[in-house]
Amino acid sequence: MSVNSPLQDPLRFHRKTPPCAVVIFGANGDLTKRKLMPALYRLAYEGRLAPGFAVIGISRTPMSDDDFRARMHDSVSRFLEDSPFDEDLWRSFAQGLFYLTGDVGDAALYKKIGESLGGVDEEHATAGNVLFYLSTQPSQYGEIAEGLGAAGLAKGAGWRRIIVEKPFGHDLPSARDLNTRIQAHFAEEQIYRIDHYLGKETVQNIMAFRFGNGIFEPLWNRRYIDHVQITAAESIGVEGRGAYYQEAGALRDMIQNHLLQVMATIAMEPSATFSSDAVRDERAKLLRSVRILKPEEVADNAVAGQYGPGRVAGGAVVGFRQEPGVNPESTTDTYAAATFLVDNWRWAGVPFYIRTGKYLPKRVSEIAIHFKSAPLSVFRSSETPGESLPNLLILRIQPEEGISLKFVSKRPGAGMTLRPVSMDFNYGASFGERSPSAYETLLLDAIIGDATLYTRQDMVEASWSAVQPIMDYWAAQKFSFPNYAAGTWGPTASDAMLARRGHVWRTP
Ligand code: BG6
């Protein structure tokens, strides 16, 4: 067992990779440019990559190794967030970058990959370890896994792992089908289904916050928590991804994966150890406890929205149906909200409201835990408007990462007037350190062999099961879209959904 084994390093201190080659399918795509390559470069900058390291990029676009290196140089220097770009380091990093042109449906491609891995192994001492990264169109994932398997590349002298980008399937049956196709060649321990929200520092910190402190756990249940609001608002539109987004929609793009995983992290039971399977068992258990809506319950518990023309950040923007690549009669949801109940002893009766949308007034992702009000208030006069305010705990995922606790306080003066105040923790101010990007964390984890922050098939299936009735119901609806103007907080039906239980969306 190496010192990097998650079992020997449960708290993840010694985080350096063993030698390996990373093979990226979809190397000419946006994700590679914006996220994967900057993350790998940053790992090199931090000295976390073993000297034996190489990347083989694959896509259909013809390119030489040098063209690929030049493109990656431009992308990394452009998209590297909050860290310096070092030309000298780049030169040595770029020597390990290679490129293959090919079609994933062509058996010859896999033969070339095998040969190239052999060469890279000799020249760069990658010890036969290979991480495949599937970042192509999702419809190609199954085919690539089969191509790798048929060419004998799922096994080798070292370890072989495969990262599958989201979305893992587009509904429950297709997620199962994709899994069967991948598992025909790769064992579950080799499969890393990525959900980049789980790699965010602030999402990982939910576990530290809940399980590293003693004072919150006694309150973390239906006796003290009234409801929970999870918001992931984006101020951008579909950004040239109209064709993909039109097939996905907000529910599939954000709720089925990222936000249900966030909810699972908030609501799961403490795990007995911090081992990958112990943590994932608890997440999976929570997701399986989410109540599945009956068809007749969907209308009251889920809301679809689509933006029309509006104003965002002072500028006029077109509606979704006018975006390039989008059908002018599209009924895709660019906003989705849903109420989930969790059928277990801790959470029975506590609604978890989740909402997400494109072109909302600001970019903000947060979890707001609304505690029950004091059972009896002695401050009843009309001068105490603050009295009805519940206590609120806000976990801010991004931006302005931090945690705030809201409570009421006496306003200085002769009278007994109450005012809401806030106790704040802010990452930047407290640590003064840069946080690694989610992809940096997750790539490092996969190369080390730590799957704690990756999703397992049972979790993927449980979260598809939770949204499947909503998708089925929406598929049969004739929505009158658009139903919110770009730059506003979504359709009014979303407010009505909360009002049914006497609640109001918080304005973040
Ligand atoms: C992706 C979605 O998974 O997450 C995008 O496909 C979305 O539509 C993005 O914009 C949001 O991620 P982040 O890290 O910017 O919150």
C-alpha cells in the first residue's frame, strides 16, 4: 500500500500523485480548456504531480502535438484562476502533452491509444497507470468505454481508472444502461463518476462544519429545523451551449446531480469513518430516503421556468428561444424548483426546497437552514418587527464563500426593539489562502485512488429516481413559456410553491 493510499491517509494530508498518464477524450472541448488543463497545470505548480506524468488528448480535430501544446498554453494562461502562470514550468509540463486525432467509433483509434500509452510509458515513466477522462458528448461515453475494453485498455500493468463527466445518463433507464455498458469492461472501483460540486471546498466544508463541531448536531433535525432552501442561481445564460442545454434543462443539468448531492451532504447521517465507502454509503442512504413524488403531487411540488428577453447586469439579453442552436418553440426549463421530503426519523416533515436557474439577478449558491422560531415570544409590541424572524444559518458555496448565522438582537436604546444581526465567517478573511478549484481536487483524488468525492452508481440511480416523476410530468405539459424575464428571480409559481407550506424564498 503506498503512502498515498486513502486508507493510509484518511485525512488527505500527503496528497501527491503516483506516476500516471491521463487520457482525455474531448480534448478540444471547453471543459478541457477551461477546467481540466488549468487544474492539471496547477497540480504541477503545487508540486503534487509525480515526475512520471503525461497527458494524451484525443478529439476529432486534426492537430499535431505542438498545435495541442500551443492551444493548451493559451487556455491555461487564460483560464488559470487566481494563480500565476510560470512559462518555465509550462515548458517542462508541455513536454508531457501529446495528441491523437480520431473518431471514438473507430476501433483503429484505440489501437493508436494503446501504442501511444506504450511510448509514453517508456519515455515518461508513467508506471503503466492510466486515468481515462470522458469529456465528450455524453452520448459517446458508452461507446468509448466499450472501445477501451475491446482493445484491452481497461486492464494493464498498472491501475486503470475512468472518470465519466456528467450527465451520467439523461434519465433513470439510460443511466442504468450506461452503467451496464461501462461495467462490462471496468469494475465499480475503477469508475469515477464526477460531480464537480462535491469537489468544491465549501461543499467539503459542510462535512467539516457538521461533523467537526459538537454544537450543531443536536439542532440538526426536525425538532429545530423548519425547512431548508438550497439555491444555485446563475447570472449567465446558456453561453453558446444552447444545443446541449436544450436537451438537458435546469432540472437535469443542476438538480439531479449537483444540488441533490449538496442536499445529501447537508442531510446525511455522520459516517463511522472518513473512508470513501463509509461516506458514500451515508450519502446514498439519504438519497434513497428522498420521497418519490406521485404524478398527482408534481404540480404542487415542482416548478419549471424558461427565461424570456430581459436585462442582465444593465444590458438587454434575448430570451432562451432566441439563443443560437435553440428551437424557437423549445419547452426546455432554464429554471427549476422542487420541494423534496426526506422520509427518515431525522427529517420527517421538513421540506428541502431547491431552485436553480439561468439569467437570475446574481450568481449565488447557498444553503439556508431556517430554524424554527422561539416557541413563545415575550417581545410582542409592534416596535419589535424583528421578533418573527427565524434564526437562519447560511452556508455560502460561492461567491463570498463563508457561513453566517442570523439572529435578533436588542437595538441599543431605552426601548426593547429587536433587529436582525449576523455573525459571519468568511474564508478569504479567515485563511487568506487560495482554495483549490473543484477539478484540481477531484483530479488529484482520482489519480490517488480516493473516490470519496465521486458518486457511485447507487447514488446516481437514487437521484435520477427522485427527479424522474418530475421529468415525466413535465414531458406531458404544454407550458406557456417564457414565464420569467431574464434578470428576475424566476416564475411566480415558484413563490406559490413555497407559500403552500407557509414559506417564502429568501433573497440571497
Ligand atoms: C455545470 C452545468 O455542471 O455546472 C452548467 O452544466 C453550470 O450549466 C455549471 O453553469 C455551474 O457550475 P459552477 O461551478 O459555476 O457553479
